[in-house]
Amino acid sequence: IDCGDYIIIVNAKDVLLTGNKLEGKKYYNHSRYAGGLRTRTAREMVESYPVEMVERAVNGMLPNGPLGRQMYRKLFVYAGSEHKHEAQKPTTITID
């Protein structure tokens, strides 16, 4: 059920991966042209695209279909601690 809550994730650049995931985990994109497969390691994603990495992780946990797409639109990820949603007075939830 989509309860209407928006999620703001900050400090995506500080994500830590355990084990051998930095070199072993691959992220794939394809341009739909012949030979258009692009592969990035998790290390490249953390260094250059931390927001996309967190968005992909969360999107993979959401249900497939219209409900999952609606929930994904309510996700906002930021690499640093600054975000533009201060006017909405978000509450902080700390995960240890």
C-alpha cells in the first residue's frame, strides 16, 4: 500500500559495501544498439554515481508494476547532506 510518504535519502556518497562487492558487483546499462552494453563496477558507481547506485538498490526492492513506479517517484536521493525539501519539515530517522 502506498501511504503517501515521501522518502529523502541524504549522504549517498558515504555508502559502504562489504566483502568483495566493490570489484565483483557489476551494474549494466544497454543502449539497445548492437554492442551498446556498458558495464560499471560498484567502485565506479560509488565514486562517480552514488545517487544512481542507491536509487537502483531501492528500485530493485520495490514491487514491479504501477504501485512500484508510484512509490519510486516519491524517492529523493542526494549525494551530500544538503537537500531542497527543508520547507516540508522532514523528520529524521536514523538507521544504525
